[in-house]
Amino acid sequence: MAHEHKLEIFRGLWKFKSNTQKIWGVLAFLTLVTAVEVVLGIYKPAVLTGTYVLGMKLLNWIFIILTLVKAYYISWDFMHLRDEKSALRRAIVWTPIFLVLYLVFILLVEANYIFEIYKDGFVKWNF
Amino acid sequence: MDTTVTTEIKENAWGGGNRPLGASYGKLMMWFFLVSDALTFSGFLAAYGFSRFKFMETWPIADEVFTHVPFFHGNYPMIYVAFMTFILIMSSVTMVLAVDAGHKMKKNAVIWYMFATIIGGAIFVGSQAWEWATFIRGDYGAVETKGGRILQFVDAETGNRVALADFAKTIPSERVAHKENNGIWFYGEGTRTSFTVNEVIEGFKANPSLAIKTETINEEGEKVVLSRQESLSKLADASQVVEGANLIHNEYGSRLFADFFFFITGFHGFHVFSGVVINLIIFFNVVLGTYERRGHYEMVEKVGLYWHFVDLVWVFVFTFFYLV
């Protein structure tokens, strides 16, 4: 069993004396990220909702990136992926990422196409 | 068999005790399950994204749907879901602390951390049940047009939602109960609402301060409020009153929103529930000293993986359902 833990996060920027301390440190960070998300979600700054990056609001990009950051720390530190062999880690992480990116790409492009048809095509939607 | 063994371990590869990738059999199988479950949830969320992109301009705004906090009146968007998220992260922390205590063979610490985890999970499931109940009951009520669009009522000046009960007139009318002998026998009677469409329409005409909010989202990302004249002509299409949400009607807007809400948070809630049950089983095993006798607490680690996964999924559900 992997009893030894790697006791640093943020690429060694934040080091801990014990595994218990690292857990509380990660909790503090996750709480902070969630709080930032909620505050942004309630106030929705006009600067972020008005700016579009790659066809999506900047605010939504921020939400998605913060979510991935949270997912990283949950799986790396709570699920101990940080302490597993890198081959196992890659097998677990990249398999879903590849499949999900593919699925999401296909579905969203198709949905956007249907949206355009409803909007500009000859299908009457405004009953 | 000796020709198939390529590891440095001198044991028989099929006799057990062999640990590919340095992880035990049980943990590897848990990871197999979690990856496939992650793909299932991804499928649901991708389907949600599909429907949302398809109806991009009419999709409900989550901030306007989930505005309630138990025991408090008023408009508090996001607050309660944020609380639920924190509860789940917190129970993830107590779980990982239990795993850590298990590595150090501290039985009592494992018991208390597992207990805290179970309590956290129970609070989360309870909160989700409350959220469902609130969503199903609805708050202001709306009318549905013949084409299936939802029209909500707002104060024309402030833009605040107005409940049907605040303006609908009471018009006495005869109601004929639908029975097999006076109607089509295989049709049910349908749900009775607090007001008839006629009562709502007459009440709307009598209150000049009211206007109608449509499902359409404008450039600023807000729902379009019609002028008084447009509202009156739109209301002529009204076909029925909708209070609350179910799989067929949804007073908050697109019915697909309600369908996905029930489906995705329901599936996640089911995971939390089963997680609590599995945690309870392991909890009792810890109390009985099963793992103390076995010499290691790996079972706690394995249910811990499942529990963290439930938290991980919620992080994504939270983002795609409530934030984005």
C-alpha cells in the first residue's frame, strides 16, 4: 500500500509537514475557489459577461477552468492520484478526457447547427 | 505458467498477490468502475449541453430558478447550492482524514471521521430532496401557450415576478368531472390548478401594472419583458396554467431543463445515497474491528475513492447546472 505521500502542492510552492496538514490546505484552497465561483455567479461582472472568447462568455470560461482546477485537486490529493504510479494516473485521466472531448465536440457542434436552423431556417418555431 | 510472469515478483501471476501498477486488485477495480461511471455522467452532461445549445436563446437562467433557502424568505440565488457544495467537499475531507487515520491504524479516529462523513452525506441528500420539493412545488406560477412556451408575470416597473394568486380574479365556473361515461374513457382528468386560464387573463387585464416575461434571452443575457400591448396579444394564446415543474410542464421555462434537472441531480443524488449506505456498512465493520483484525484499512480507502468521486461529479454538476 502506498503509505508515503508527496507533501507539496502548487508544484512545490506550498509544502506541508504531514498528510493531515496537506488535506486541510487543499480544503482551504477548494473552499476559496468555490467562494470565488459563487461570488462571480451572483454578481456576474459586466466585463466578464460582455467579453467573448472562442464564442463563449469569458465568465463561463472562468467557471469551467476553475471547475477543472477543483477536479484536479480532488482527484490528485483526496483520491491520492498524486501518489500512484504515473502509468495508472495517465490511464485513469486521459481515457475519459479524450472520450469526453470528442463527445462534447460532436454534440455541441450538432446542437449549434440545429439552433441555427430553428433561428434562420424555414422551420417555424414562434407558434 | 512460469513463462507468462514478467514481473520481478516471484509469485504465480494468477495466484493473487501480484500488483500491476503498484495498486491492489480492489483499488484497480474501483478505478475501473469510477472511470466508466465518469463516462456515464459525462454522457448526461453532454446531452444537457446539446439541449441547451439547441435552445440557447430560450434556456432558463439558473439564478432565477434556484433562489430559495430553507427557513428564509426572499431571493437568494446560489446561496443554498453553494452551501451544499461546501458540505460535500467537507465530507470529502473527513473521508480522506479517515483514510489517513486508517493508514496509521488509529481505529477510533477512523470511526469518528467515517461518522462525520456519513452525517455530511445525509445532510447533502436531505438538501437535495428539499431542493427537488421546492422546484416541483414552484413559486409564482405561469401560463403555457398553445405552442408550449411559458409566459411569466412581472411588475412592469420593477421587473419582479408576481405570483398568480396576487392578481388572478375569482370567476365562479361550473366544472364537469371527467369520468369514463362522459368523456373519452382512456383520457385522464389532468391536474387541477389553483386558477383557470380565464381567471388569470381577466386578472391580468384588470391590473395595468403587470407585464409578461417571455423565455427569450436578450443581448444582455436577461429574459425579455414585453410591453403591455404585446403582453395582452401574447396572452390570447394561453392554453393552461402551470404551477411548479414536472417532466411535462415547467413554470420556469423549457421543460427539458426540468427533465435534465431531475435526471442528472437525481442520478447524482442516487450516487450520494448509495455512497452513504456503503459508508455505513464500512463504518460498522470498522466499529466491529474487522479491519483491525485484517491488519489494514484498505476497504476504507476504496469506499473513500467512491465518495470522492461523488464529490468530483458534483463539482461538475454545480458548474454546468447552476453557474454557466
